[in-house]
Amino acid sequence: MPQIDQLAEIWSSQVFWTLVFFGITFFVIGRGMVPKVMETVGMRDKQISDDLAAAQAARDAADAQEEAWRERENANRAKAQGLIAEAKASAAAASEKKLAAAQKRLDTKLAKAEADIEAARTSAMAEIEDVALEATQDIVSRLAGTKVDKRSARSAVKKALANG
Amino acid sequence: MAADAGKVDPMKQFQVEPLFGSESWEIAGYGIAFTNSAVWMAITVALLWAFVFGGMKRELVPGRWQMAVETFTGFIDDMLEANVGKEGRKYLPYIFSLFMFILFANLLGLVPVGIIPGVHAFTFTSHFTVTGVLAILSFSIVLIVGFWKHGFKFFSLFVPHGTPIWLLWLIPVIELISFMVRPFSLALRLFVAMMAGHVLLKVLSSFVIDSINGGAVFGAFIGVPSLILMVAISALEILVAGIQAYVFALLTSLYINDAEHLH
């Protein structure tokens, strides 16, 4: 094979040109160009990770804002609920007071009416007694021609009324 | 190649010829004739430069070409990261150059430029004088890094962990031999793989030519199957071109890992 047959005459040329061209490859391409390619890749990776971090930060901020908003909303709702409850309570208290006052008025009216009725009845009773007394005296004087004094007539009437 | 007289010499493709009347070039008595081998090295470097240059547009959103170049650099970078670790980064220029130089050389040797009259493809990675230089470079880097980082402790590489004391006279010898064999295995593996594939293709092509010259029957029964086999082997050779470049780079990075971390 020529690799061995020609060895004596070509080895130095082969070694020399391999070193030259691999040297060019290493120093120009490997050392000169590859780091720049890698740098671009690194820059892109950094950009991507930065963008991701920014997106994450924005998302966190949005979450925080939403959380704050929710808290505020909850507080507002709670406040509103408190206001409603308070209004309800005060309204209930007011109506209760009104009811109580009305009840009181009614009660007094009722009591007065009852008292009036009682008084009317008492006076009516007294009047009936008087009328009955007079009638008794009248009847007795007309029938028996005798005058009955007021006291005995009254006791008789009372007796009759109590039985009646 | 040698279409004249219908004879194909499968070894002729490995012949090194001085070009441009450079036979007499020499430095200190050593001939440095600019040969067809050197021409193909120059073509390899030029194409590799053009390839990587196309990937230097440094765009944040890469185009196809830039993506291709970044795929290769990223591939080597990942390999070094996996085999050497963080310290592997600084070997990226060397391993990348090595891998791409061998890969382009292997692939260029498979390009059928022979169909252009007077042009002959030459696969310089099929010469152990070339692969030997690359292997010695890799081996030297391992030695220099190893002794630079660890000094004489580098010799502990030859005493693996858990070596029984009564085997201390034998294991280091075996380890030393396996260590010293590395540059040879590196160089020979690539050279043999490249040469075998090209010889096989050339032998098959001589089957095709000779059988067709021998008549239609021979041509149909030997020439056609040989041609089909050649197509299949050409595909295989493209695979081998990539694998051999990868193996060379991978083994070099593994050896560098030994030098960086001992074991």
C-alpha cells in the first residue's frame, strides 16, 4: 500500500502539511470563530432566560396585584356586609321602637277605654239603682199609698239587684 | 480511476503525488512537497472555514446555516460537558477543530469528483502519517494537561482504585501499556476504517468494470449486484465517516477527562 511504500519519501510532507492545515483549522476556526459562535449561543440562551425571568416576574407581580385586589375586594365586601347588617339592625331597632310605642299607645288607649267602660258601667249601675229606687218608692206609694224612706228602699233594691 | 485498459488498482487512490513541481521543496533537508494530499487538506480547511463563517452572522434568531453550525458546536460542547465536565469547555476549540477536520476530510473523500476527468479524490485521513499526527497531538495534550495539573501524581492514573496490593507489580504495567497504545489505536482506527471502505469501493468498481467488459451475462450477474452493493456501501461509508470523526473526538475527550480528573 502506498501509505507504507511511499513512507520514506512522503512522511515529512504529510506531517508538515497536516500540521499546517490543522493548525490553520485550530487557530483560525477553532480559536477564532468557534468562540464567537458559542458566544452567540450563550447570548441567546441568556436572552431567553432573561425573558423567561422577566415573564415570571411580571406574572408574580400580576399575581400579587390580583391578591391585593382580592384582599381589597374582600375587605370592601366585608365592609358592605357590615353596613348592610348595621342598617338592618338599626332599621329593626327603629321599627321595634315604633312598634313598642304604638303598642304602648294602644295599651294606654285600651286601658283608658276599659276604665271608661268600667266607669260608665259603674255610673250606669248607680243610675239603675237610683232609677230602681225611685221606681220602687213610686210603685210603693202608688200601690200602698205609703211613703218608703230612701234607706229601706235602697237596701231592698240592692237586695233585689244582687239576686237579679 | 484508472479507466485506461480497464484495470483498476484499488491502491492507486492512496498514492501521494507532488503537484505544481514542488518535489524539491524542503525544510532542513526534509521534503515538504505540496502534494495532492495537501491540496485536499487545503480544500477541507477552506470548506470548513466557509461552513463556520456562514454561521457567524450572530443573529439572535438563527437562520438555517447558523443553526447548522451551532448544532455542531453545541454537539461538541455537550460531549465535552458530559465527558469532562465544566473544565471541558476550554477544549472546545481543539475538539471541534479535530472533529470537523476529520469529518470534512472523510466526507470529501467520498464525493465522487472522479467523474470529472483528471480530478482524483484523495482521502488524507486514510494515511496514518496524517492520522498519526492528529493522534500524537491529542496524546500530547493529554500528557501536557495531566502533568501540568497533577505533576507526578499523574502516574496514579496507572493504579486504578481498588487495586489489590499483591497485584501492584502487574496492574500499573498493564495500565501503562494500554495508555501508551492510545495514540496508536486512535491513529490506526481512523486510517484503517477510511482505507478499508475506499479499497472495498474500488474493488467493487473493478468488478463492475471488468464484468461488463467480460460480456452482458457477466455484467448482469456480477456487475449489477456489485453496483447495487457499491451504492449501499457508499451510504454505509457516509455513516462511517461521521462515526470515525465522532469516535476520534470522543476518545480524545475521554483521554482529556483522564488527564483532568485522573480517576
